[in-house]
Amino acid sequence: MRDAAAVLGCTAEYARRLARTGRLRAHRVGGVWAVRPEDLDAYRYGRTEDTSGQSGPAPRGEPAGPAPRSHDRGDGTQPL
């Protein structure tokens, strides 16, 4: 985790916390956390899902979720 923390610019403890909470995809090998380089890059650039299935952060400049839905009734009219 020290190497991962250096890449992320945080402490090793914070990197371990990210892994424990599922925000950074990692797994334990013996008593040591292991992070694949592609998972580290995915976290850094917001292209990941945590282990709970919640989406990671949206890339900068893109909306975080779906576009707002209109209240169109399907016949082209709007509710009053």
C-alpha cells in the first residue's frame, strides 16, 4: 500500500481504508494488500466500481448521473 499511496498522493493508511471500504479495488494476499496497476489507474481516473456495486466518481467534465427526465406524458404535453 505504500507504493499505491505514493501514486495516489496519500498516506498508506488512507489507501488501506480505501481498499477496506471497497472504493479502491484491492485484495489481501496473506496479511498484505495487493492492488493491480489497472485498478489503481481506474481509481485515479474515476473509472471504477466499488465492491458494493456503486459507481465511482464521474470523470471530470461529465455529469455524475443520467440527464434529468422531463415530465412529458408521452403525447407531447406537459402536466400542469
